[in-house]
Amino acid sequence: MTPGGEQQTAPERAVAAGEIAHAYGPRVHLLDNLLLRSALARVSSPDPRLTEVIGLVRCAYEHLLAAAAGELASIEVALETRMAPAHHREGVFRGTILDPSAPVVVCDVIRAGLVPAQVCFERLLSVLPDEGVRLDHLNMSRVSDAQGRVSGVDLSGSKVGGSVEDAVLLIPDPMGATGSTVVRALEHYVNEHGTPRKVVCLPMIATPEFLRCVLDAFDELVVYTARLDRGLSPPDVLAMPPGAEWERECGLNEQGYIVPGAGGIGELLNNAWC
């Protein structure tokens, strides 16, 4: 069942090369990348060193950002290269590049999002003008009830550098679990800082529950993820393509953590376990 309630019995064709076919709709992109899956398998293992994990997360976000770059505004250009003086017309590059006049805001969801957001920010700055890219910091943490279930998100102490009106908002939060963090972030932006033109979520690992939650939250939102985890789904559902039995898929345990997942990524990336 889709978020709007329509029954889907067959997976949609993958919208681009390098993606896995699924039935979650055109706003979801499940990357089919062997290097990414290998990196996440290593990150999820019990024994990697901290420096190795940080390097693998940076690698993952270089790939995720590259895959999602088509969601950013683009323009056609004719630019002289260093070969132009000798080869005149043949020394001019003609093609499509990112639009340097279109604003992009990267949202760092502290603390798991620190490294992913910094990677995206640095890479975008390497191809876009400084004034066109901003890095915000949302100090968000899960709030749990007496039974340990995630019940909300606390957002005190955040730093947002201005409006997001008509900008593309990137949210590279690595673990797409319940979706409550992304929804709370969007509520904060829309209520306090304007409405973005588009929201691009970049979780390394996402669950079916996350997809349902964030797609319902904002119409102009797309998701690119390196891995879909639905390990608590019934065996017959796991045998089907992703999304074919969306209402029966499950990737979260009773405490709202991803299974199989990768454990405490925020704790691991910061070497802080409290």
C-alpha cells in the first residue's frame, strides 16, 4: 500500500541506471552500488576501527551526493577551457552543470549527521560559489518514553543561518529509522525559516517506515539511500521486491532502532557512548 492508500502489486521499473526496482514510488531511489553496500557492511560490523568508519561514511556520502545531484538546479553552459586559445571553438566545453545561482542548504543533524553534512558541504563548495551553499546545525536528539520507545525529538540549541525559501534542502542524516527526526526538522524550517523548493533526504540506511513517514510529510521530498533494511518483515515479504507489500514490511524493533541496521552511528562516529 502506498502512503496515499493505493494498492501496488508490482514493483516499478528503476528510474535510473544503478538503482534497485521497487514499488515505493518515483520519489524513492534505492541505489544499487556494490562499493556502497560493501562499505556499509563494514560499517555495520562489530569490529571496525573509528578511523575506518569515518572514512567509509565519507566515501558513502560522496556517492550518495553524486547520485542525488540531478535533484539540484542545472544550466546549459559554454565555457572556455585552457585549450581555447589554440583550438578556438573546439576548446569550449558545452554541456550541463549545476546552476551556481541556485541556493543549496545542507542540514547537519547533530550528532550522527556531522560527518555526512560536512562531506556534502565541502563537495558542493568545490563546484558552487561560497554564497550559494550554507551549512545549518540542528541539535536534535531522540526523546524516549518509560518503555524506551522513541516518542519525539528535542531541537534545543540549533543554529540555522537564514531562510531556506526556494532553496534545495539536503538532509544527510545517516540512519533513516522512524522518520521523526526529518519530519521535526522540516517542521522547524517551514515554521521558522521558509519553505524549501525541494528536500533531498540522504540516509545511508533507511527503513520502509522511514520512507512512509517522510514521503507523507512533504510533497517536494525525495529520498536517496544506499541500503534499505526491512529485516523484521515476514519471510514471504522479504522474498518480494521492496514495497510490493509495503504495509507488511518492518525494519524497526520495539525501541525504534533499525534491524539489521548499524547500531549507534552517532555514538560510533563521535566515540562517545553516552
